Amino acid sequence: MENGKKILNDFVKSKFADQNELKKALFQAGVAALDEGWTFMDATFQLGGKARDEGLSADDVEKILRNAFSEEKRRTEREAEQKAAAQANAASAPQMVQGAQAQPGIAPGYAAMGPTVISPLSATMMQQMIALGLDTQSLELLQNFKIDPEALSIPWPSPDWRKDFAKLLAATFKPDETIEFKISNTPSGSREIVSKIVAQDEALKKIMKQLDGPDGALLTINAVKGGADATDESWHYRYVVVDNPKMTLAKQLAYYKALNLPCAALVNTGANSVQAWIKIEAHDQEEYNERVDFLFQTLESQGFKVDDGNRNPNQMVRMPGVLRNGKQQYLIALEQGAKNFTEWREWAEYSLDGKPLVELASDSEEAPKKDPCIIENVLRAGEFFLFTAPPKSGKSLALMDMALSICYGEDWLGNTTNENDVLYINLELTKSVFLNRLFLLGEKRNLQPNTPKFGFLNLRGTALTPLEIAQLIAKRIQGAKKLENHDYKVVVIDPISAVLHNPKSSRLSGSPHQILMQMVDSIIALTGCAVVTSTNIGEYPYLESRADSVLSLSPVEGSLNTYQINGSFREFPKTLARECSWIYPRFVV
């Protein structure tokens, strides 16, 4: 590709003969801006401003630049698909292309454990999400709190954006209160009564232009003097500002909306943040400190870090209506979220405990698609599958055989499987013995055992409680999805009883059955995977009663190495009894 800086410079300097030429050049400049590390907002202001001056409508500018910022993602996905297709033709085991699931821009501080539950997005919507810079965490917020992603588009400044300062003051202060404002990086500011500023009307545009500069302009988040009828100091503790310049603008908006923050105003700073004026509405310093503490702690618990310097009730914030190094500081919105701090605090205490929210049947117009099948008529993603058989009958080999079958989409015990990545948790065997068994099964079945779709985690001798094991598994699965392009849908635990055989687990109180079931449920909740394990017949009746699917192998009297298969399922019809034979190292129907 031609040098990005040259493309950008040529675009800014050029004159365009017609609209089509301008649109094509704007798209190319947008792609170049992305390659040069520009943000979407940088492109809209610098490239978009040039295009609008040349006669292109604001709607066309936004559409073209959003498509340009999506082009790199689409090109990367196409290259990944072509590479995977070439590998698939050369290898005996086709690879599932996973590039389209990769999420851009993962924030460094993200450590939440849980599956991405966002519904499938259309191609157009996905392009929009990419252009907005949203990541997995943002999408989870949108889905969990039912926020329309389109609401996160940063609006263009209004035609009379120079008057945004007056609009903000009229909405957030009383007419007879006094505020202070100044040009950034100047030692002192000017004080004025709110009503006098609001009354300037058209003359305000000229006044605001005088405040333009490389560093923009500021005003106090709270009044510096109360009105004539002020009977206490509450005017001094009305608002606090929050923002996080390390996040994309859209992600900041995602937090403000999803967390229902009581925002009096949202202001684009002309740089890389959206400042939210949060209604604190305290009567004195003590109440202000207590409420701000609760707000900041709540935000931080949700992954949104706020600068402690923002606690100051005299904090100066970005003034809308001026240019900051050529970029507009302007008003995005007024009155968003909860009506006041009291209402928001009550909502937060009931809703932000990390637990699922109450959903309504009326939220769904029709029944959603069921989770994908892993084994037809036996197991879906997100379910618990228990395989039972007599002691020393070959259960571990059967689970390994099943895992290999799923990796290739091959039949297992007469049941059709669908190709998926499998993570096998080995709690019993040494690594060499484990791999020798896997290669033996692959040789018997004419399947390559060293498929990348088969992952394993050796936890033999690891001193972890069942809950810690669940958290470790979830962490590894999420890391594999982000960093290694693996999307595990099945977790096999072999043997599950070994989880209890270490010093940390032996100190736990409670029923072993319930402790194991809690681990299984935790893995499912944290990853969305199907969990598969095996036990001896009758060893853990509680697990059998809680399992979504149970397959049992019982010996056929008088027939050596012959077993009867019985299946019991929560979501599928019960199967008729069948017979299978143990032919080392497999059960064969």
C-alpha cells in the first residue's frame, strides 16, 4: 500500500472535481489513517472536516469513514480464511476458521471471567462495532443491560455548537449562580453569573472563538458562588466529573449507559475522552465525599478506573463550544441515566452485584435458537454429560475417544458429533502416558492425533480446590480464544473424583457430590462450554441426578467384553438400549 502519510497529506491538499472522486479519496484516506494509528474521531474531525468543506454531506462522511475503519478488519479476516482454506486442502483434518470471532482492542485491565453472551451480530452491525472500537467487555455490557449499540455512536456537533456552553449552563446551574472559566494552562480565570452568559445568545459565538487554542478551555464542575437564595453549601457539591482517556470514546459511553449513571451532561473533550457530569447532589463536604467514594468504587469494580484527582468539587473540566487544537469541545447529550444519585445508588445496589439480572419473557418475541449440538441427540453446549461404566472398564479411553471424535466430527458410539475444539483436563495420567493413549486411538481410527483442535491441561498433582480448578479452566479457555484462536466448546474432566484428592480439597466441608457439582456448574457458567466426565456406575448418584445427559454402560451377562448402552437425557428423547463391544482401546458399536 502507498505510504499512509503521503495519502493523508495528498487528501488534505487536493481539490476534487466531483463527489465520486471525493468519496473514493476519503475512503482511501480513512484506511491510511487507521494504518497510521489515528482514532475514528481524529479521522472524522480532520478528514471529515475537509470532505464537508468540499461539499460532502455529514452522513456520507460518517458512512465512508466507518467503512474505511472496518476495511482493515475485513481484509485480515479474508487473509486468515484463505490461509486456513489452503491448510485445510493440504491436511487430513480441516481447520475451523475462527478469525471472525477475534475481538479487537482488548483493554489491558480486563480480567472479568465469564462467557461473551452477545447475540450474533449482522455483518453491518459488526462493522459498526469495529469502527466504534468496542471489545468483548463492551459487548457484554451492552448485552447484559440491553443497550442498543447504535446509541454509542458519537454524534456530530450541532450546527450551533458554539452555543453549547450556554446550553450546558442553563441545564446544570441556577441563573444567579456564578461559575469560573478560563483558557487551559493559564493561571487565572474569569467569573461570571450564569444568566449573563446565557443571555449573550448570538454574541456568544464570537466570545467562544476567543477561547479557542491549542489546549482548549475549562470551566468549574460546580458553581464557585451560590445564588441569592442559597441556604447551604449544596451548590458547591452538586456534580463530579468522570472519564477514562485510556478507553475509546464509544467504550466510555457504553459504561455510562450500561451502568445507568445519573449524568447531567456528556461532553466531548476534543481529544480522547467523554466527560460525564455525574449528579452527586450532596448537602455538605462529608456527604459529597461519601457519595463520590461509592461512585468511584462502583465504577472501579466494573473495570472503569477514574482518576482520584476528579474527586475535587472545584475540579475544572472541558468547556463545550470551543476548539482544542482544531478539534471541537462540544456537548454530546444532557440528562442521561438515573434521575438522581439516590435513585442510581438504589439501582446499583440491586443490580451491580455481578449476578444475572431478572429478564422478562416479553423481551423475546420468539423462542431463541437452542445452543449448538456437540453430540446429536445427546449433548448441547452448556450442558453436563456424565458417562458411567464399571470400574476398570476403559472409561478414560472412552472419553479420549469421544474427544477425538468431536475434534473431527466423527461418530462416537453410534452418535453423530459436530466438529468443535475440545479441552481435556487430565488429572490422573502422566503426560507421556496420556499422549501415548491419544496416539494409539488415532492410529486405530486412522485419525491424526496431533490435531490442534484437541487441547489438554495436565493438572495431576496440582493442589487446587474444585472452584479454583473451575476458575483456572475458564481463564485458560478465555486466553486461548483471545491469543491462540481456539474456541473450546467442550471440557472433558478425567477423572472427576481426582479433584477431591489433594490437601486443599480435603479440607473443604460439605458433601463431595455437591462440591463436584458446584465445580461443573461454575465451569459452565464461566465458559458456556459443555462439561463431560465419567464415574463408576452408582459412584456419584447426585451427579447422575443433576446431569443433563447420562450414558451408562453395563456388562451383558454371559458375553465377555460386551456392554449394553442406555441413555437418559433432559432435552432429548430417551434412547433404546444398544450393545457395544470393548475392542482395545475402544468401545465399538
